[in-house]
Amino acid sequence: DYIPDVFHEKALEVPNDGRALLQPVRVQDLAESFVLALAQPRSIGEIYNICSDHAMTLDRYHEVTAEAFGKKPNLVHVEMEALLQKHGAAIEDAGLRFLCCHMCFTNAKARRDLGYVPSLTPEEIVEECALWTAKQAGLV
């Protein structure tokens, strides 16, 4: 239970050095991008990256999540292979390996062709998600 663990400042095992890059996107922005693509005939057959304007490290993701609650994350860096051995079937091998890959994309083509503009920064997206999830869990 990620959000309750962050909220209660429990130790979070973070793969490797926590510097893997990820790029959050709001589902509302993703849906909006489909509407924009439907309105633009030149989008047929094209591929667009629908993402925020910049990436953040996994450590920063946890920091922003904790900051949403006025907390500090309790991060423990563990090598990916050690996490897989320690948690066995509780962690999907492919999912963890995917998380540890750097993911940093550009939305320039979607901006140019579709008029796509992310509604929030990556940090705002993470905070919004953390607060919504905490509310659903009755933490806030």
C-alpha cells in the first residue's frame, strides 16, 4: 500500500539508486489527446508521445508524494536483483525491470500537430494523484 506507507513514513524500497526517470501523465490529458487527434486528419497513421514536459527521477517522485502530506520519504535503495530475490512472486519481474528503465520522451510532435499541452507539471500530477489516493483511503 504505497500511499499509506508514504503517509506513515514507512521505509520504501527503491530499486537501484532511485535515479530511473519516469514521466507521469494525467489520464485526462491522455483522453484530451485522443479528442485532439480525432479533430486533426493529419494525425491518421501517426504516433504521438502524450506525456508531461519533463521527466523526474523515481526518488523525486517519492519526495513529491511525501511532500503532498507534509512528510519526508523514508527511502531505502536496494539493487533491483536483490528486490526480485527478496520479494519473489510478489514483484512482477518484467514490471520492475521496466520501471528501472529510463523513460524520457518529448511531446513536441503532439504539441505541433495536435495542439496538445499538458495541463499540469509532473510534480503537480504526482501531488494530485497522491492526494486523491489518500482521500480514497481515508487518510486525509
